[in-house]
Amino acid sequence: MSDFAGMEELLQDFLLESTELLSDVDNKLVELEKRPNDRALLNDIFRGFHTIKGGAGFLNVAPMVTICHRTENLFDKLRNSELGLSSELMDVILDATGAVRDMFTVLSQGLPPPNPDPAMLAALDAALAGNLAAVKAPTAAPAVPVVQAPPPAPAPAINSNEPNWEALHQAVTGSAQPAAASVPPAPAPVDMAAAATMVVESAPAELIPAAPVAVVPAAPKPQNKPAPSTGGPISGQENTIRIDTVRLDQVLNLSGEIGLTKNRLTTLRTEILQGNMETNTLRSLDEAISQLDLLVSDLQNAVMKTRMQPIGRLFQKYPRLARDLARQLGKEVELVITGEETELDKTMIEDLNDPLVHLVRNAVDHGVESADERIAMGKKPQSLIELTAEQVGDHIVIEITDDGKGMNPEVLRRKAIAKGLIDAETANSLDEKQCLQLIFLPGFSTKDQISSVSGRGVGMDVVRTNIQKLNGRIDINSIQGEGTRISISLPLTLAILPVLVVRACNQPFAVPLAMVREIIPIDTTAIQEVSGRPTIVVRDEILPLKTLSGLLNWQPTQKPNFGVLMQSAEKSFILAVDSFVGRDDVVIKPLQNIRPKGVAGATLSGDGSVVLVLDMEDLLAGQMDSSANGSIMLRNADNFSY
């Protein structure tokens, strides 16, 4: 195929289609292990893998065709009852799909994939021969080597039947890459009808699953393995999206209606400029403006919906992840997923990948017990982990629940003190719910030994940080001996942010509504000083008091009249403000060439004035437990000092 530009387009289409197919195959393989006699499920797996092989053959990707062909032979023997499905055989099959996924990574960089790992091919051959004893230790997916750029050499002649990998790599990555030493040989004949069935669509808004944890590593892996593929020949997040044509039709229809209304307003404007100020003209102007307002609101909602994607495209990677990790740890785990059809902003789905991977892995590693431990406790040997998503009001709630051993707040308290993360005085002042929040501290871990899975105290800190970046909240509920539930609450979209507009020093400010619990009046007689810091008791909860003017280091113009009870990570506090403007949904605009501390951006109010949108996490950094840098201190009930 001499036209590499055409090859690049075909390659993108192949990767977009095949990565989704492979994720679906992985999930169905996990289900097949539970229902080995489900013929319909096995046929679905066979068809999906056959389509991937057909596309690889069409692109002359011989190493991928080799793996797919042998794995397909395994599926055929299972379908014809010539082989019985076992965990060892499933390990070999999943090892092969992992190798195919790694080849997608290389193809996404415009490079030819390496030849398959001989040990993996030997395992496939042994499985085909029915020699399961030879495949008890499955091989890991081959590491993808980083191609070092050799000295410049003359470009090889382009074979009309093979991709021009050098030109393709340069087109995809924007940088020159000398051709590989050898071009993959032409593959065996494949079913071209299967390749022709590939549907060319817009790119799916999904993250391609990272390579799962190997059950038993076959050999030390090189350290130069690249990051997992993100689903296409681009770097970073996927920048295309798959949209239902019905939604695009709605946007188009609304655009046409707005065009007609614009023409009507233009005509009325001309009449008014010519001095026609009759009652009918003004009434028509009012009607046209009202209609335009309604149409713009509908168009805004329709455009927001085009960014919404089913969260199931992210969830589909986790059954394979949980299965492989459970096999590695010797546990029996069933992952049940519900609410896959729940829609969330595409950007948020991408950013949720790392937090949810950590939470699923933690549930398998930390949350649930081994089969022997569960039997001794009177539980079923197989543990249950549930991953759910649902829309609640204007938020999406994602929950990960396990029926494991739960968490002991006292153990968490002692661990935090032992690791020097908090002092004993602070630890003793924490209630049980606050003790559970200690797992989010950087460096906190309940594991004494560091393993390849956990123990470094990084994962949960990453989870909290990423959720906060999405203007979300994360809560933990755990009962010792019964299990743990972790809830994540996120706004539907990042494009529009619900805020509470307050005033301080005669200036309006917007704070994220997701952090607001309630609004209370401030009675100076109710303010008490604890350890030199002002506090207010709200329903038996002692909360620190901060003034917005103090956090901004501004000189106050009056005494605060109201307090906003806010939740920041694991801490609650009261933000004292002068007055309120109200609730609003705003579109945040970044400030050009400037990023003041504690300011996320700006928006315009209805009267055209500029309102700064505060980044409360940034504003509170280093000030939550300090009386310096503008924090309020109480001298007496009638006198505030900032």
C-alpha cells in the first residue's frame, strides 16, 4: 500500500474498531470462565476475535495475525468441545489478548509490532495439543521494545503490498523514524469479508485498558515498555468522540431556529432604528428575545449532551483487571457492574480512569479476604465487588462496594501516627469517619510489606487528588467484618459549573456548589476559641471558622453575617462571607497569561460584571491548620482580627 496517508486513515479506523472489540472480547472471556457451556457467548467471542484478525491481515500486520490465528484455533476447539475450559487455559487466552493489545500500542505510534513472544506461542501450541501441564504458568504479554533511531539511511523501496512504516510513523508522530530492520512478512490468507465489515465511525470516548497484572511472570521484563494504548494513533487523551446522529440533528435544527429568530431580530432592529416604536413592534421584539433565550438554552443543553458518553466504555476494562489480580493473589472475586448506560462528560470519563483502577485494585487487594479466611469467618468463599453508577439530580454517583473485612478506625489511627503523618493529639481528636479519611493521606498504607500491587501509600492519595480536580467528592463508609463502600460524587459536566455566588469586601466571588453543605447565620456569641483558633459548634461538630476576606488577604469592610458550611477533602469548615448573591450555573473562562493563587477562572454575571471563580483547595492549601497568612483569630466576641 504505497499511499501512506491512506494507510494512516485505515490504521486509525482499525485501531478504533479493534480496541473496542478487544475490550468486549476480554469481558466476555471473563464471563465465559463463569459459564463455560454458554455457546452463544463463545460464538460472540469467536466473531469479535475473527474480525480483529481480518483487519490485521488487511493491514499486513503479520505478528498480530499469527497470535490471532492460533488463539482463534483455541476458540474453535472449545466451540467443538474438543477442549474443556479451565483457569489455566483461560490464562493462556488472556495472555494472547494482552499481547494483541500491546501490538495496538505499537501500531498507534506508526511502528511495526515485534514478533510474538516464542514462549507465548509455545503455550498456545501446548494448549491446542491439550497439554495443559505445559501451560500452568502463563507467559506475560511481551514487552514492546523502544526502537532506537539508527544513523540516517536511505529510505527503502516501498512494497506495494506492505505499509510504509517509516512514512507512517512520521505522519502519526510528527517526527522522522528510520525504517525497522525488517518489514513484517505478508501474512497467511485471511477472511477479507471480516475485514470489510469494520465500521468506520468517529473515535469512541473511552480509555483503552491498561495491561493487566500478570498471573505469574514468566521472565523479567525490560523496563522500556511504553504506556498502554489510548485507543488511537495519537498521544495523550483521545480528541475525537462518537456522537449519536439524533443528537447532531437536534443541534442542527436548533441552529436553524436560532437563524430564523436572528433574522426576525434584525428586521425589528431596522424598524426601531427607523423610528417605529409602536406597541406591536416592541411586543414583537420582546417575543423574539424570549424565543431566542429559550432556543439558546436548548442549544446549550443539546451541545452538552454531545459530550456525554456512557460510562460503560470505561467500566468494560475492570472485569479483566479484577480477574487477573484475583488470580495473582489467589482470591476468588466476582465483579458485578451496574449502571453502564449512565452518561458522563467525555473528559471526566477519561480522567476517572486512574482513580477507578486504584479503587478496583484496592478492593481486590485490601478489601476482600482469601477464600480460606472467608470460610473461617462464615462467609462464602467467593467475594463480591460491586461497581455502580447512577445519576442523582445534577450529579453522577459512582460506588465501589465490597463484602470484605472492612476497616478498623483505630488501626488506621495507629498506622497514621506510626508513619508520622499526624501527631497523637490530632489523631485523638478524630472521630471514626475522619479516621477512615486517613487512607487518603500521602504515604499512608496498611501494608507492612511493599509488593508489586500495593504498599507504597500512593494510590488513594492519587484518587482523592484526581477526584478533586473534577470538582467531585469522595466518601468512605466501612463496617469491620462486613465490607467497605466508597462513593464518588461528580458533576455531570465540567463545561458548566454550579456555583454559589457570595460577596466579600463589596466584590462577588463564586465558590463550587459541590463543596457547600449548608448556609448558616453567624452569631458572634456562638464563636469559641479552641487552641487559639475560632470555631463554631454545629450539631455537636466543632468546625473551624475562616473568613473569605482573610483567605484573600484583603482588609475586611464589615463583619461577616453568614457562614457557608463547606467540605474540603476530609475536613469541614465554615467560610464567613458578607452576603449572598445566589446560586448560578457558570461557564469558567481562564484568565489569560495570569493564574492568581486560589482563582480557577472568571465568569460574567447577569449584569455584565466579572465574577472570580475560586479554587478553594488551592486557596486553603497550607491555611487550614494555621492562624497565619490571613486566617481569622478571635480576640473577643465583638472584635475580629485578620
